[in-house]
Amino acid sequence: MAFLKFNKAELVNLSYSLKREILCANKTGAYCNTSIVACNTRRYHGLLGVPVDNFGGGKYMLLSSVDESLSVNGKLFNLGIHCYGDIYEPRGHKYIVDFSADPVPEITYRVGQIEFTKSILLAPDKDQVMLRYELKKSPAKIQVLLKPFLAFRNVHSLTSRNSSARTGYKTVKNGVSFNMYEGFPDLNLQLNTAEFEYKPSPCWYNDVTYSDEARRGFACKEDLFVPGCFILSMAEGDSVVLSASVAEENPSMIKRRYNSALKSMHRIGNYHDQLAHCADILIRDRNGKKGITAGFSWLYTGLLRETLYTLPGLTLYAGNPGAFEEILDNLIADNHERFHTRTTQVEAPLMLAGALREYIEFGASAEAVWKKYGGIVKEVVESYLPGVRKEVSLQPNGLLWAQKDRTALTWMNAYADGRPVTERAGYQVETNAFWYDTLCFAIGNESLYGPKDSKFCESWIPVRDLVKENYQKTFWNPQCGYLADYVDNNGQNMDVRPNQLFALSVASSPISDDIAGSIINIIDRELVTARGIRTLSPRDVKYKGVYEGTQRDRDLAYHQGCAWPALLLPYAEVAFRMRGASFCKKAEWLIEGFYADLNKHGVGAFSELYDGDPPHEAHGAISSAMSTAALLAVERLINKYKEEE
């Protein structure tokens, strides 16, 4: 697609190109992430990061980069680029004349009359990345030198020169293999051709600097090991593929595998295709076990809240409904403690009912769903009884009180100087909305599909009625015209936040229709932006409109003003419910901005958050499951209401 291309003027401008990242990910959980000029600016950047089962499935960066050099008539032109302190050396980006990202990232270099391309393809089902080099134009044969930079470290960490590193190598067919530390998989570097020379010249490159880490106040320098280089000759029209894999490959199959994988890739024809593609790579299927990755490159797979929030969008609305139950079953199996006894995500277990409700509305049998999942839903409800969970419990008024000293118990869980930025202890507006919705869902389905003399219904119908009676009394402030964000021993906290949206968006809302309009008007006026919903009103003295600066500065802004695309989902649900098809134009405007941003931050991906202040620059994870799922769901709502109209 045209928005995934960049011209020479943009590419050679490092202040522009280093802020734009490419991301390739596959079903095994492997990924490749770097800037569009192949200069790594984060610790998470590299050509091959893989989950290592020996280390609990955490992600580890094996291959940081490969420097390409062209030897022409004895003169060497290095196409690589690295940062050392404030110096970029070599400065290979000056030879870049073109970049495109569809179907795979491809960089075109021009050195005099020579035109040379590098394409990056992550195998769809293996821990393998393939780099395809093609000499498209050249008046004569040239030599190409390929120099790998090895990391072998956790993606959250940095490495340094050390005596423990195993710097030797072993020969494999058409290549060499490395394993720098105990427990790691081998890294096999192999070419599809035998016409090359491998020249060992082991050396540590010290103080490689990641500029984005430096800008954010993190440790930003590491030492990378370069074991040697591959040297081969190429003439005009020649192409060669370098494979980096944890398994030793059959060299005769490398180019065929590259071409086959490239051919099988779906071309991106429209914005829905782009959303569906992003949704697909966020679903990991490793060792036969599916789970949702919260975001690339540093967010985890299988998180409770993020999975339940994104599951309908990433499966049902992305054209992959068959994955819904498998992912949910794995989540339930892996989160027994969080579902039943304790979690700092106090509202997260209650989001199960909403995910199941969407599954049923999509077409699943309500009876079959309740037969399979009704037991866990009822157990979740009963886990909020007094004495079960220390951090949250049912009160005599039917509401849930959540409190744990110095702990953020909701999705607004940023910390600064060891203390939560938004602790929100007490009755939380969204937690209790999810509580009421879960009670209604559980009682309704149990009464239809459970035993006729269900003790569950007998016990919980009075609690449901208490919540209905007390919710609006507790949170509604008629003078302000909106809901309190939480209520503690000091009374109502009237910070204008988006959490009150969930009181309106849940299928069984505890809010009466006569006040819903006032609430949505406040949200429209103070929280809605062109890039999502702000987490705090700009009128508030605590508001931070820009997500920049030190770690502390960013933590203070994370839920104190940043706009979240993920919050468009509850907002759109409420707006469509209240305004019908007349909201379609505004909904389209709200999501079109994200398509306009696809050549920023993560190229072709949907960012986690934006500045609350214009021009609303993108930040956070470059590919967010919550943003992607929300946009898919809003797109579905637009189509639904257009059809009804």
C-alpha cells in the first residue's frame, strides 16, 4: 500500500527515519523489529528475537543486525548504520533511496551505478528470519560482505563484553553456527549458495548505543559480538538468501522457502486487511498453544486483562472465530489464581462475561457457551465474597471495595517513585459496572440453562438487585453531571476520566437512561480526541498532555492525559447505542486518523497510546493488541449500523 513507502529525502533524514519502525512477527512468537533504515534504536530491536523454552518462554534477542558492505574495485561501501554515543558510524543510510513494507520490508541502496536491495522475511511458522539480497543493477561483478552482530540476551536487558561468552563457531552446511551461552538455542547462519567464503575475525563492538533508550533515561549502551563475515561475489541479476534460524536448515530449501512464504502472504488491499494482518500476528501459537500477545516488542503473551479485552476483536472480528475458545481455554488454565483467589487486576476476571456475551452475539450457542464456561463464571462471582480475595471484596451494599496499600488495583497501574500514580482505592466505577454486568449475565444464563432450583440464582439475585439500587446513588454526582471515578472514605473522586464509560457500555448497565446523555456529553467535551480517549481531562491540574521525558515523566502521563485508542471501543458502543446510524460519520473520522498514521511510529501497525495534546504523536508499544482489537470492533459497529440504516 502506498502509505507503507518512503522516499530518499525522508530516509536519509535520521530525525525522521529513526522514529519509524518496522515489525515482523510470526505464530511462534519470534519477531524482527528495527527502524526503517535498519539502525536499532531500542534494546528490543533486532533481526531475530525468539521465545526460549529453556528460560520459561521469555523472549531473547539472538541476532541484533547484519551489516552489508559492497566491495567495488577495491573500495568498500558499508551499508550498515550504528550509533555510538552521539556518532553514527558507518552511515550507510546515505545510500538508501527507497523503502517499502508490503508485502515484506525492502530497502533499496544505490552506490553509483549499483542498485542493491535487502528484503526481510520472518518465516511464518519457525524461529527463522531470511534476508534476501539482490543486485538489481551493476556494471560489473562486485563482492558482498555480510557481517552479523550477535546479542544472545533477554530482550529487556543489555549485554556486555564478558569472558563467559562462547565465541567459537561450528561449521554447518553452507554456513556457521553459534551458541554464546548455556541454555540458548543454536543460531545457524546459512546461505542458499555454497559459493562464498566465511572469514572468522572475532571482535566485540563496544558501546553500541540505542538512542531511544537514551532519550527515555534508560541504560542505553551494550557490546555486541561480531564473529566474522561472509564474502561472496554477485553479478547483476543475482540474488542470495541468508537464513538465521534456531534449526539447521537445508540450504537447497532456503530460497524456495523464502519464495513460498512470500507468495503465500496476503496482499494488503485495504485498511481492514491491515487490521486483520496486525490481529493475526498478535496471536501466538507456540508448541500448539495459542495466546494473545499484548503488544510488540516488549509486552507479554497471555495477560489476563489484555486477553479478555481483545479476544473478540482479534478473533471474531478479524475473521478468525475458531481461535476464540482455544485462546480462552488456555487463558483460564493459566490463570487459576487470578480467576479464583487474588489479582491486582481486580476488574479483569469480571471481563470474562463480556467476552462470552460477544461470542454469543456473534453466533455461538448461548446454551453451549454456558454449559462450557458457566462454571468458571460462577466461580469468579463467588471469589468476590468476603474473605476470599484480600484486595477486593463484596460489601453489604452489593458493591465491590478494592484496596491494597501502595498498589494500583485497576488497569491504571503506572507507578512513579515506587508509588501508584492512580491508586483509586475504594469503590471503582468500572469495576462495579463489570460486577453488575457479570451478575446479570450469570443469573440470566443460569436461570435459562442451569438447574431449575439453582442455589446460585437464589443467592445472587438479591446481590444483583442491591448493586442496581446502590450503584447510581454511589457514583452519580448531579451537580457535576457525571460519575465519580471512585468513591473512598473521603467521598466521591470527581476526576473526569474515561472509566465511567464502562458503566454505559456494558450490556447490562446499572445507569438509568435519563443521566446517560449528561455523562457522554462530558466525555465528548473533555476526553475525546482525534486519536482516542484521554485518560484525564485537560482541565485537571494533574493532566499531562505529552508522553515524553524521563521514565517518571512518562509514568505520570501514562494515565494522566494520554489518549488511548483502546478506549474508542466502549465510547463507540455507547455512542452508537444512543445515536444510532447518525454516529457513523464521527466514528469513521475517529478511526481514519489511525490509518493516516500507519507510516509513523510502527509502520503498518497500531500504536498503544498517543499524546493527549495535539498533534497527538504516537507512543508506547508500536503494535498494540488493545488498539488493534478496538479498531476492528469499531469498524464492525460502523458496518452494522450502516447496514441497518
